[in-house]
Amino acid sequence: MRTGEPLPSVEDVLSLLDTGRWHWDTAAGEVTVDAVAARLLGLPAEESVLTEAQVRARLHPVDWNEITGVVQLALAEGTLAEVRIRIMDDQGREVRVVRSRSKPSFDPERKAYVLTGTLQEVPEPAPGTPAGRSAVTGDWRRSREAFLLDAGRALAEARSTEEVLRVAANLSMPGFSPDGLAVFGVEGDRLTVIGHHGHEPGDEGPFTYMPLDTDYPAAEVVRTGRAVYLSSPEQYKARYPLTWPMAQRFGRQSWAFLPLTVAGRPMGAWMAAFTYPVAFTPDERSVLTTVARMLAQALARAGTAESERALTDGLQRTMLPRLGQQRIPGMSVAARYVPTGGGLQVGGDWYDVIPLPSGRFALVIGDVQGHDVRAAGLMGQLRIALRAYASEGHRPDAVLTRVSRFLHGIGEADPDETRFATCLYVEVDPVTGVLEVARAGHPDPVIRMADATVLTRPTAGGLPLGIDPDADYPTTRLILEPAETMLICTDGLIETGGHDLDTGWTRLRSLLEEHKGNLEELADALVQAVHGPSSHHTTGPLADRREDDIALLLLCRQGEGCGCGAETDTVRPPVRRTMLTVAQAEPERVAVARHQLRELLHDWSSADQVDSAVLLLSELLTNVLVHTDADALLVAEVTGGRDGRRMRIEVTDASDDLPHPRRPGELASSGRGLILIEELAHAWGVDPRGEGKSIWFELYETAGDGNDGNDGNGRPHPDGTPGTGSD
């Protein structure tokens, strides 16, 4: 071309370069192409206006979906949109590969994209080359998709900021992986460093609390919300001369600074630094942008979860007592509270240890209906009200009655938020070990005896708190012997993992019987049995897995072998004891007494003796209910070691009428009680009391199986012949 000659038209230049032009208006749904672009699309070589459907039919479907993402990325960064596209024929076969470069814009009034660009045929790049890595098609694209899926899954599972940063540091991007990472946050008008990887400790010092108006890439990203890509040290130095010396000492060659945006607001910036030059092609930028979006969402979730945990911890510290400040002479106390895993991790479970004016202590555990902030608020109110009533010196039944009336009044004031609560209140005399228990719809206490035998102590109870303002809560008196431990808990400890009350107690009972250690270790073991790894392999029989708050209190009366502290009462032999009152109006408690006795004798060597003891107990309790108008008090105990143990069962009533033997006829329906005692017991007797009497019998454990020349109860037959185990 000679000087002075007019320049050729753009159309002529593009035609000589075999490059076509196209214009796409998404609002109109039309694509205008020139003759070269039409030919490259496999259409007649003439200028035409095509619909989006016509163009889409000529492109590979995967590549069509990629175009939208590339266009949005280019629009956000203010750069060109470049993409490789596979052209298909009518038979679905690949004809050629073309490269499209365009400048996108967005019309906010029509809410549409407008693109004008070029189309040029290119050879399919070889895998592993820079061109191949920049292409949308090929192995790199599939590797990128797999990487993004893995990265998204890992970031979604991170539950804390520390876990999110660890996942981000371990990301291995396809074809290019940064060796230096930093996550910046914002506090006021300052830039902070949340975490970093690939740097020495202390390297973050100059970048911490940097003003946002500083000439630094991360600060600019936070201010503008736009990514900054620096492909070389020269480019970094030219754009940010003031802060270049701070970055120079790390020896990196390329940097990418991307905004961490949540709900349209930049919450920080992410830096990815490379020790080798990176061109930051559109596909590489697309990967980095996608990772930055996922990272921002993961950090936001982690921050929210950590704020909820901080709120939960604050609520727990406010509403639950510090047992380190509670000292019960001669006793040890341990407690645990484990919130449910959902929401704010707060609920209605609580426990308390209350010093009483009488010098005694009250142990309280309860569960307000629900697992939300409302339940936690009611729990705090109930705990304060119960502590106030107890501190006034009221008896356990009166305390629960007043608290129930208090909760019922709250429900009347706000009918839409009516709740009820279960509660167990135990007044403890540390000197005698006497426990006075009042129960409002709560699980019964459990006693672990000195020899590790575990018994559930049935106690009288009333309705849950808040249902009936005039409900009564009868009191049950128990004795906690030296070296014995009482467990009271909410139903979350029992039922978590799909268990019901029966199977849940079975799981806990085996742990209580086998545990060796102090009270704190036992409390940890109970929680671990429910929430630890092993719990996932021992789920209960119910179809759904129920999750609930857990609160538990352990009270141990110090004694030899308890592991709780001082060794006391070392002379007294180990005693296993249970007590139960059977009232005239509660004949059904005879069955409870039989069950308690069998649990007490769970390891007795002779099953026949256990059956005999249960039979004789039924006789004694029934005689009191039938022949007197008084209540019966059962005291059963086992003393001695493994060889030569003795069981003693004693039934006391307030009647002065002493029993006497009778000779019933064959058809008589009664009168055989003393005859059975005489035949089956090793020893028995009647002891008059100042008011009433006590009938007792004893059985002695034998080492054999009943076939050693003794009868089924360990006594020799009169003629010396082996016994058959029956009379």
C-alpha cells in the first residue's frame, strides 16, 4: 500500500483474514452475521439475521451453556469475552472449532445483553498446551468442572473459618495452582488479614489494619468490587508503585485479587499468588471467580455459625450454674449440657444446684418444650423462679407446685406461646444421704451402687409443669448410700440416636456398670456414648433419628471405691440396698417392688433363690395390703462378698397385729404365707417396733448350682439326698 492511499475498509480486512462479524441482541433474540460468519457457522455464505434457536442449533450444547458464564465474567471485569466453540452439522458431527471474541454490554432498561464480536476458525489445540488450557473445550474444561465440584463440596462442608481457610489452602486448580493465598476482611475502614497460606508467621503484619484508601490491590478490590489481575512484577510495580516493595520480597510472578461478595456487598478480598507467570485467560479468570464466590459464601456461613456459637456460649454461661462454686460436704457433683446441633444450638434443657436455708442442697434438672430461643428464654425464667422458691425454704412438692403455677401464668398471658416443662427436683441431705424427690413428668433417677449395680428408682410424680396450676407433686424419699452415684438427666441422653426409653436405658446401663473412673470421666463417657463415633453404629430401633438437647447431673456420696475423692467408711462392708413404699391405694406398686428386687439380685448365682425371694416378697406385701389399713415399706439389701453373700428383705407396716401360723385346708385360698417363708427362707422373723412391726427373711448365696446335696435354696434336705430345686 502506497503512502496517501486510503485505508481498506474493516470489512475488507476481516474478509482477507477470514474473520467474520456478528451482533447479538438478547432482548430481540436475534443474531446478525456477515457472509464469513455465516459460512463458519455452516450456513450459506451471505449476510443474514438469525434467531437464537438457529444459532444454538449449530453450536455444541455444552459450549452454548459456557458462553453465558464467559459473557457475565467479561461484563463484571470490563474485559473482552473470548471463547472457543465447536460448530456442529445437521448430523451432530463436529465440523470445525472457532474462536469468538466480543465486547459485551448490558442495557439496564431492557435488561438484556448486547454483544458485537468476531468469529475466526482455529485449529483444535493440543492437550496440555497454553492454548488447550485456555479453551472451553477439551480435557482441561472437564478437569475444571470436576475441580469446581470438589471445591464446592469441600467448602460447603466447612463449619468454621479455620476449616474454610484450610480447604482454600489445599485447593489444586487444574493447570495452575497458587502457592500463596491470603484472605482479607474488613473492619470499619481498615483491611484485616483473616488467614494466609504459603507465608511465614508474621508476614501478614504490614498488611494488617491497612486503610482501605491505600494504594494496594486488595484495598482497591474491596473499594470497587472488581477483580485485579497482575500477570507480571512489572505490571504490579506500574499499577501500585507505593505497595510494590511490600509484595516484592515474596518473590511471586503473578497475582489475582478477587472480591469476596455476599448479598452484593464486598466483605473482603482473596489473593492468589503464583511463583510463575500466569496470563489469566478468560477460563482461568472464570475458575478464580467461581472459587471466590464459593469462598465468600463459605466464610459467611462460617461467620454466622461462629456468631451463633458465641451467642449459645453466652446464654449457657448466663443460664447454667458453675458447679465449681458449689461444694457439698461428703459428696461430689458433675454436670454436662450438650445443645442440639440445629439453629442457635440452644434449647430448653437446664440443671441447677441450689444451697437451701436448712443447710441441705437441691439438685434440679428440667426440659422446656421446644429447641428454640423461646424455649431457652422460658428455661431461664423457670430456673430463676425455681431457685427463688427453693431459697425460701419450701419443700420439694411445694416448690414444683409454685413453679407450675408460674409457668401456667406465662402461658395464659401469651396463649400462642404456651409451653410445658418436665422437671425433677431432689433435696439432698449430705449428712444422712437422704434424697427427697419430686417429679413433674420427668424420667426417674438412676442409682449406681457401690458394686456397680444400676437400678432405676421409681418415684411418684405429677403432670409436667405449666399444664395444671393446681397439680400436686408427691415426694418420694430415697437413701444414697456411701460410694453410690445418682444420675438424673433429660430425655435427650436416653433417646438420642433413635432409641426409646427402654433401649436407651439399656445402652446407658451397660456403660454405667462397666465404667471405671471418677465422676467427671463418667459424665464425659455418658455424653460420648450418645454423641461419639460409636453412637452412629448403635442407633436405636426407631425409624427416625431423634436429636435433642442433653442435660445430666451426677451426684456421688463419697465412700470406698467411688473414685470421687476422700476414702471414707472403709470398715463398713459393701451394701446393696433398695427401698420402696407401697401404699394402700397403690396395689400396682407390688409389681414395681418385684421388678426392683430382681434388678437388685441381677447377679445372684441361684435363679431359684431369686424366684423364691420374689415370691416371698409378694406374700409379705400382699398381707400388709389385705390384713391391715397401713402402707408397707420395703427394704431389701445384699451384703457380703462374692462368696457367702446374704440377701435380707424386710417389710414394715404401722399395724401392731402380729402374724401367726395357720393350718389352711386344701381348698383354702389364703393362710400359707408363713408356711412358705418357713420352707423357703434360711432365716426369718417378726420384730415389733414402737409403732407397728417388721417381718423379715434372709437367703444365703451358695456357690453351686443347687445340685450339691442342698435343696434349691441352699439348705440340706433332712435325709441328705440331693435337692431338686422345688418343694
